Amino acid sequence: MDIKPFFSALRFLTILPVPESWCGDANSFHKSPNWYPLVGLMIGLLLALLDLFLCWLLPVSVASVLLLLAMIAISGALHMDGLADSADAWFSSRGPEQMLEIMKDSRSGPMGVVAITIVLLLKLMLLIALPEAWRWQIIVLMPLAGRCVLPVLSSQLPYARTHGTAAFTNEDFNCSRVSIAFATLLIPALVLSGWTSGLIIVSSVCFGGWLLGAYSRRKIGGFTGDTLGATCELVELLPALCTVILAHRGII
């Protein structure tokens, strides 16, 4: 089995020191989205281990702040950058072509700053509010959920630009890519959260990913790397949000 696409995915989605020689060529990068869910699961497991240590060492509130920093750092803030660029474009009241130009601008406008602030505050509050009995399981599922929607949307939506890095992921529809992503999310969700919570989490991730994909298609005609990053950050919130709601209502 060719594992170069896995290393290509690991190098692209994380800051882990993966040698470029392990990643293969452009064809390996084209196939790498098949491995995004596995990379997400690995990130989740690493973060869960870190959180167990932090919660042993520090109060939950302080541990949650440090964990949030680790969640951002492990991807090199790649998806946060996409969130800021997408927010600036989506809420600019401009046409699709102008929105694509706004996304190219490396500077963050007011809507980008607001979006990052709100997402970080919400993620922090959700981490603090997670029930202790479910904490590490949900921390595993959060990055997994975010990385599972990436190959699905990049397979099902047209690429909004004529060329670019993300175009490699959208040359043809890959049904197996969608199946792998769904199975990689469903099985850990059921094992870690149980049938009721697991199905609710998976359903919310699927619906959230579809909703954001549909919104991106309506605004700019498809997806870009920035909109995928924004979707990853927003969908990553859903496992924690669902669990906090279920716990608050006394369902779990």
C-alpha cells in the first residue's frame, strides 16, 4: 500500500516534521484527502493525551486555555486563517469574483477578527463546560469531525477558482473518499460516545458540513481552501456543542 498520500496529508494539515521526501509527488497530494480523517483522529488522540496531563496538573479552566492553544498550534493556524479570510469575503456584500479577491488578501478585516474571536471564545467555553466523564472522548472527536468534512466537501462541490492548491482535491468525484470519511467519524463517535450521543454528533456534523458547503456554493459558486478551513473550524465545535447541550438537558 502506498502511504505517501498519508504523509502528504500529515505534512499539509499539521506542523509535525514530516520529511518532504516521504510525501511523494503531486499525485500523492491529490490522493491525500483520503487520509485527512485519519490525520484528524491522530490529532484528537494527541490532544486528548495532552489534556489528561494538563487537567492533572492544572484547574480545568486553565487546562482548557492551554489545550485551545495546542489545537491552534498543531495545524499552524491553517484553518483559522481560512476562517478569517472567509468571514471577510462572505460578509463583504460583494459579488463572487470580488469575494475571491478578498480571500487572496493576507490581511484580516474586521469580520475576520470578529469571527476568530467568537469561535475561540465559544470553543473555550465549550471545553470548560464539557462534563468530566465525556471530556477526553469529545476532545478526540472535535478535530476528527473537522477533518472529515474536508474531503467530503472538496469531492462534492466545484472548485471556485480556475487554479489553486485545493484544486488538486477536486479533479473528480470520489465516492470512496466520502465513505472513508463517514466511517472514520461514525465508528469512533459510537465507540466513544455511545449510540445516542454518537448518532446525534455524527448527524450534527453531517448537517453542519452540508449547510456550510451549501452556503459557500451560494456565495462564491463552490469551495476554496479558505472556505474549507472555515468549515473545519466551525464543524470542530459541533461534538462539544452537542455534548454540552445533552448534558445540560440531563440526557447524558
